[in-house]
Amino acid sequence: MGLSFLFHKDVQKIFNNFHQLFGIRIAFFSPDGRELKVGNDASICRYCRSVRMCPGGAAACSAEDREGRILAYTRKKLVTYTCHGGMTEVVKPLIRHENLLGYAMIGQIRTEELPPVLWSSQWNATHDEKLEEIFVSRPMVGKRELMQIIEMFSYLMDLLISNNMIEQTDSNVSTKLSAYIQQHIDEMLPLSSACAAMNLSQSRLSHVVKEHYGISYTSLVRQLKMEQARFLLTHYPDMSVTEVASAVGFQDSQYFSKVFRKECAVSPSEYRKQQIFPYIQQNSNS
């Protein structure tokens, strides 16, 4: 069971106008990653649809969007990155009174001349129209123009929050719990510590987790830890497996590897070798 939201009627107008003015897809995501509102109900661009049709393309897209949101929430600021398909993506966490309401995201922005060779070779091997042609059909956005667009986007999202134009309509316990776990991901995180932080009994918190996520508290913590571990393995190649294990609260790297293999079907080292994503690039000017 996910959170429900109330949107002021002008939120859709703002999203629609942004898309109309810049031709860039803009969307709002709930804290658990559900896409709830899109400017002009715009679908993803043709190039991105094509990449998703390549083997591993859809999974890469989903993983990077999720990891981008995690990074944005961890840093508590807007983050810009280049996705695996060579497009620029921007995600901003929407936070009010330390409570994560969700994420606003703009993306599929072409800032490069050509797409990554990996996807071109896969696509071109089975299609007559070249992926490069589909890629360049997207308008190119210059660096200065992109910075102006990002600045406008960030300002508009701040206005939405400051004017209470997005509201959660049910309990935010699950959101606060998720934020607590991610903030303390390098700790053991027993149920008792979460209960103390949330000021709830163990039975009440266990019920909330089961109701919102359909799993136990222990399983939720393990999933979030493994999600962060996959992110670190992909985007921080200089970190050893032992360092990754410590960063997600495992003092025993062998036990971490055992848990990781059970969750991901491969060892941490094997998982890292399989990754084809570029590293997320943080926008230091944001």
C-alpha cells in the first residue's frame, strides 16, 4: 500500500507549461518510485524507447532512475547525471520539514553528439534505421541553456513545496521509516532502534511495514541495504567489496557477500563486472 497524494490544480498546469515551453519531459514520483504526474502526459522519447528494447536496456533505465533518486535524497539537493543511454537527467528531492514528499524529474535531454556505442551496436544489428539517426532527431540542448532550464525547474519545484501544492493524504510513517533507514544505512538497524526513532511500538511499526511494503521490517532493511550496495558497486569502482560492505552496515564482508548473492544471484564482484552504466555525474553548481 503506497502513500496517496493531493495535488493543487495548478500543479498539472505548471508541469504542462514546462513541457510545452522546453519540450522536456517532467514528472513527479512518490518516495517509493511511482510516477504519479507527467507534464502533458508525455511518454518517454522515441530514442529512450528504442534503447529500452535492447537487451538490458529497460533494467538499466529503471536502476539508474532509482539510484539517481537515492543520491538526490542522500545529498538533499538536485542532482544531474548522464544516463546509460547518453541522455542528461535531472532529479530533485521535494522535502518539507525534513519529510520527503517525493521527487521531481526532468530528462531525456540530448547534450551529446552521438549515443553510446553499446546501444548503437545492439540496435543497428537488428534494425534498418540507425540508432544514431533516432538519437540526433532529439533537439540538442547547449550547456548554458541547460543550466537555465535546470534553474527554472528547481525554482518551480521550490515554489510548489513552499506553497503546499503537494500533500500526502495518509500516514507518512512509511516515508519517515524509509528515510531513517537510508540515513543510517551503515548501521545494524535493529527493529528496536527504528521504533525508538519513530516513537512507535515494535508491533505497530511491524504492522506499518507489512501494510505498506508487504514484507517484514528485516526484509525491508535488507532490500534497502542491497540496493545501496548495488549503487556503490556500480558507481564507485575504487571501493573494495569490504568497504562497500561496511558502508551498508556489514562488518563481516563474507557474510555481506553471502547475503548479496542470495538477493542478487551473483557475488558482489561478479555484479560489478556485469555493470555497463556510466557513473552518475553530480552537478556541482546545483
